[in-house]
Amino acid sequence: MSKSGRFFIEADCLQRSEQGQKVSGDVCLQRRMGDRVLAVLSDGEGSGVRANVTAGVIGSMAVNYTMNDVPAAHAAAAIIRTFISEHNVQGGHATFSILDIRENGAVRVVEFENPRYIVLRGGDEYLPPRAAVEVEVTPSLSQTIYVSEFRARPEDRIVLLSDGVTLSGRLTRRLPEGWRRGGVVDFCLTATACDPTLSAHELCRRVIERAEMNDLFAPKNDMSCMAVYFRQPRRILVCTGPPFKAENDAVLADMVARYEGSKLICGGTTAQIISRELGRPVSVVLRRDPAALPPTSTMEGVDLVTEGVLTLSKVKSLLARAAASEIAERGTDGEVARLLLAHDVIEFAVGTRINPMHQDPSLPVELELRRNLVRDLAFLLETKFMKHVTIRYI
């Protein structure tokens, strides 16, 4: 989120592998350094493990060069040199797009032979000016990269694509030349017009699903879509654990009552304290949970009430093994994970009173103490999913 408080930078990427391949030849990398966001979409060309390794090397180099503010031409030349000799021998090729967003909304995009990025602004496409820069790769070979800079505005969206998306549907009767960039632009404009608050994740999902449909659900190439959305932050308060001192029960309840955003309570004792202080009854939802977790509950003004440490432990494991922000699990752990990932700013209010049940030696080892569990979960959300997380101990 910019220090000016104007917007939060949500970034997400979704991919599909070419039919018959278990690994995508495209790589999406995202890094958040304070209020600076770096994103790279690299295409190793071809499919499978070899292309994935090439794209991974390119993506890592692009992130590191950009983090260290290496000039675009020098960075691009160094990146291209890593695969140009193999290109000459094996006939392979690779492309990349680098996105560098500063806290004040300044955006720089460096592109090498990927489809031109898309900027959606005010219900239309905005085309920032871009400069063609010749970079010397070898004494006898130069390549052209494109560099553009502009200032993002609230509600802007940036979309990066691999050619698997723009070429989807190629040679079919309906799309003989493929979906093409213009088709993607029209699709994104229609989607955001119908839902002005459409998240970056949801926009990626819709683009990829449409590209799959263009290829009759048998992708002929690796498909990747990365989206960035400059928006007002979506906030959620997660309360877990009773306060250390009983006199702070009212403080915790007041936080819930006054909070502007979504609310999640993880812990039966925590829910009972808030219920008592606010005079809001808790109702248990009697259904069998697919993840074998205790049943959820409902409370007025709260989005979801769950069991505490066991549920958070399962959520942490689920997020740790998730390849992307797509969560398919239908149990309470999946429901909590999706709720967290749908928000930008996640604020934990952690009670520090020790629950005697958690000291039972018969409980599984992975059932961690609440504070350590929340700390690990916060680290995952910040580093892997680029969320802004704060923890307050009570």
C-alpha cells in the first residue's frame, strides 16, 4: 500500500500448462520490498521442464537486477546473453516482461518479445508511450527491448500475458489467427465494466479460463496471465485466543465492533468472550466438515467463526503447499484460506493466554502454540501472497 494511503497494489498470476505437460514453460515471480512491488513474467519458449528452468533463470535475474536498480538496457542485455547461445544451437527462444512499481505509483515496464502489456483505466485501454531500445548482446547481434514509464492511478489495472493466451484458439474456425491481444483487451474491459471491483486474481482466472476455452480445453501452449490492481485496500481482522488479562476482554470486543472491514474469529473461547461482551449469540453450523475440523459458527457482524489452533494449523499447511492463490479445498481450512487471500491488509489480534488443552502431550506435534502459528502464517501471507500483515498481541 502506498504511504500516501491512496491505494493498495494487488498482484496475482495464474497459469495453465500445455496439454500433456506437468510443468509450465512460463514462470511468474512477484516480490514486495516494503511498498515497492516487482513482478516478472518470463516465457522459456517450448514447454516442460527445460523451458521452465530457462524461464526461472531469466525471472530470477530480472528480479535481482531490478531490485538493485540496474539500468534496463544493461539488465536486458545480461539476461538475453544467458540464453542466446543456446538459442543459436538448439533453436529455443525466451521472452520476458518486467514490472517495477514504486510506492508513489510510478511504474516502469521492460518488455522483450512478450505480447505488449495492457493498462485498463477508466473503462478504456490506456497506451503509455514506450521507447524502443537497442541492446548489444554480442558484437554482431543486437536485440530490441521496449521500456515505458507512467504514473498509475487508483483503479488502474495492468495485465501481462504470455503468447499462449494471445495465440489461443489459433487455426480454429472462430479464431483463425488466435485470440490476439485486442481480443484480450476487449474481454478485460467487458469483465471490469460488469464488475468494477474485480480483483486481480479473479481477472487472471477469467482470462485463463477463456483462453482454455478458445483451445477447446486442450491448451496448445503454456498460458500465463499476471494482473496488478491499484485499489483501496480490502481489510480483515482475525481474532484468535483469549486476552492475557480478563480486563482486556472488552478491548478485544471493542476492536471487533469498531473494525471497518471483514472479521474472522478463530477459537471457541475467543468467540464466547466476544459474544458475551457484545451481546451477540453464537450459533453452531451443524455440518460435517470435509477437512475433519470442528464445525463453524455464525455471529452477527462477523464473516466466519471457526475453531482456533487446529484450524489455523491446517490453513498454514494448505497455504504452504499451494502452488498459487487458487484454493480448491472445500473444508473449513479452504474457506479460511480463501477469505484471507481475498483481502489485502490482514490484521491479527492474538490473545496470549495459554490454553491448557494445548499442553496435552497426546495432541499432535504439529499443533503449534498460537503465537508461533500466527507468526508463521503471517510470514507466508507476506512473502508468498504479497499481503500486508500486522500482529497485535493482547
